[in-house]
Amino acid sequence: MIAIYLAPVYIILNLYILRWAYLWMGSCHSILRTMAFRTIFAIIYAIVSTSLVSGFFIKKPRVLHRALKITGNYFLGIFLYSLMIVMAADLGRLFFKYVCKVSWIHSRIAFNVAGAVCVLLIIGLCVRGIIHAKYIKVTPYEVTISKTVPDTDKLKVVLVADTHFGYNAGVIHAHELVRKINKQKPDLVCIAGDIFDNEYDAIRSPERLAKILRSIKSTYGVYACWGNHDLNEAILAGFTFHHKGDDISNVKDPRMDEFLRKSNIKLLEDESVLIDNKFYIVGRKDASLIEKIHETRKAPDQLTKLLDRDKPILVIDHQPKEFQELADAGADLDLCGHTHNGQTFPGNLTIKPMWENPCGISQKDAMTCIVTSGAGVWGPAMRLGTDSEICSIQVNFVSPGP
């Protein structure tokens, strides 16, 4: 419903951008002032700017649906930076006109130059953001757990989250992801949710993708938990149209579970596994997902009450929440994702007050928490101010003090 209420605002803001585009182009050349050009430009702009909505409603043919969804994701980022830059330029114009009262602000040359700078900034930022989102950085961490493990004093863990396989990421991104993971020579790979992007059919080649993920090499295997996007759910510009009364069978897609099995990824849903009698992995249900599929999730102390707390306990939880509860329950390492670290400016600034640890490493009593910014993107297919990453975590086991 929120998307419907915001629709008039979205239309007005696009008309605002379009108005300034017309004024600038018309000032640059007389041909760009003609009705024919303006009509063609308006039609193209309308098609692209409404691709978010048309992709939501047009399901077939699949090739058109896919093209509209991909276009919509790119346009979200372009719209964001176009609006920010045009508004900044407009505020600058008003400042120089009414506060500084400079005469040159009225000149055609100044207007044309300012418009050109805006266009170059928009193109530069968007191209940079799109390219940067596709590069996967390896972020190293070192963690010490005051527990001993038989026959070893260290463990290499690779944390992955928020791949969002679908319209924004496919087999090419997966190839690079697996290459970076295997290069770390991990003992264990943990995937902290949002493997999918709300629509299984968005994956162009599920069999090829599963085959690529099967090539992940690790000593103890690959374990995962679900995230809030790992379900079949209608989304328009980031807003969901799921209601509590909806049939669960329309939300839970069994193909997602089957995909993980084919990928040799072991799913943990409020479950724990003792690995080689050395350490535990606990995978949690997602706090948001359970509300949509009418399930409950166990509290941290319920998950660990039957575990041997003399052994290290590693937790995979999509959202970075309940740090204190997990620490009190005996968890030693909490591995999370979800936040994307805000993904793209200015989100990387506004995300910080919303989470105790929006990204990076933090300590809660004896428990260490690591939150990754994610290996993929959601919504706008770009990153500015953040990185797509995997985390390479060197876990050291030491004897507890007296």
C-alpha cells in the first residue's frame, strides 16, 4: 500500500527532472527544443521510468518481464542520483540568484555549463556504481575464541551473504564469487541468507548456477540460513504486497530448497550441527521471514541449551540482532548480513544509527559479531560508498584463562 501512496510523489519528482532536462537541452541546441524531439524523449523517459511498475504487472513474455525488471533496477539508481544532483544544482541556482545576487547566474553559458556538469556527474557516478557493484572484495578478519579444539588451533571461515541471485546477479557473478571463495582455501563456508531475490524464476539458468556453487571447496562444507528475501514475494520498488492472510504455499517456494540441495549447501533452520566433534554451527530462522510464513523461531538460549559450551559455537543469522542474547546463550561467533552497509550513498550514512553493528566486526562480552556488506546488491544495481564483499575470517582457538 505504501508504494501506491508514494506513486504521486515519484511522478512529480520525475516530472521535475524532466522539466530541467528539457530546459537544459533546449538551451544547448534549437533541435532539442522541437516538439518532435521532446515527444520522443518523453516517451522513452516514460517507458524507462515506469519499468518498475510495468515489470511488476507484465509477467509474460518472460523476456519482456526480465528486460523491464532489469531496466527498473538500473533506473532506480539513475533516478536517485539524477534527483540528488539536479536538486543540488537547483538549490545552488537559488542561492546565487537570491542570496549572492550575482548577475552571471542568468547567462545562457552558465546554465549550459552547469547542466553539462550535472549530466557528467550523473553518468560518472552511475557508471562507477554499476561497475563497482560487480567487483567482489575480500575483507580479512581475525577472531580469537577462548576454547580449545582437538587437533587444531585455527579455522578459516568464509562468510558470504546477500548474493540476491536473480535479475542483478547470475552465473557470471557466481563464477567470480566461487573463485574468490576458493582462493581463501576455507575450512568452512557460511552463507548468511538472502541467497535469492524474492523470485526463483528470476534466475536465468538455475542448473548452471547450482553447478557453479557446487564447485565451492572447503574442508567441512557449506552451511546457510534463510534471509528475508528467500521467498516468493511480489515487490514493487522495494515494497512488498504480501499480506498475513496469504496462502503460505504461494510464498514458500520448494524450488529454493531443492536448489540448495543441488548446490551442496546445507540449510540450517533453527538447527545446530556438531562438525567433526570439534565445533558447532547454529543456523537461525530469519526474524522477518518467519512472520510471512507463519512460523516461530527459537530464542538463542533454546538453540544452545543442549550444546556442549566447552566447544566453540558459531551462529549464522541473517539479520544482525539479539547480540546480547546470543552472547548470554554461549555463542562465540555470530555471522550476519542483511544491511548491505547501506549499499549506495547516502544509504551508507543513514544505515549507521539503525543497527548496533551495521557492518564490520564488534564484540559483545565473549562473543564476536561480524556483519558483511554482502556479495550482491538489492534494488538499484550499483554500489557507491560500500563494497560487495566476502569475509575471510581467521579463527584462532586458545586455552581459556584461569
